[in-house]
Amino acid sequence: MGRTRLVDKLADKIVTVPGFLAPGNIEPSVARIMKASDFVIAKGTGSYESLHGELVGKKAAYMLKIKCKPIARELGMKEGKIIVKVE
């Protein structure tokens, strides 16, 4: 039996998807879960780029490495930084 992670104890449901979520291209089951959720944690620059501004009315945390100048400017950070942005 494996160790239980803290997030497993705190979350009602954990859903992972390969790659990143694109708002117009989400499996219906994942879309229903996201719609019903209070808080979304998204990992990666692609997830930040596709979901930022799309989760209106929801709390979100984005975990990413800033890999390009446009995202660095938008976030007011330097390229190469690893950050967590909570909205």
C-alpha cells in the first residue's frame, strides 16, 4: 500500500489529463468536473496559456516555468523562473 499524499486527503477528486487542457477541446467528463469544481490546479506553461482567463468565477493555481518573453512580461517575472500563480 502506497503513501497517501496530502492533496489526496484534501481534494474530493483529482483528475489528470495528458498534455494540457484547451477550453474548446476538453472531454465531456472532464468539462463536467471542471464546471463543478471550486478550485483548479494547472501545471505547465501550455495549461496557463490555454486556461488563464477562461476559469471565470473559479479559483485557480497555475504552476509553471516561464519559458518565453511574452509570458515573462505578462507575469512581471524573468524567463526561467518557476512560479505558482494563484488567482
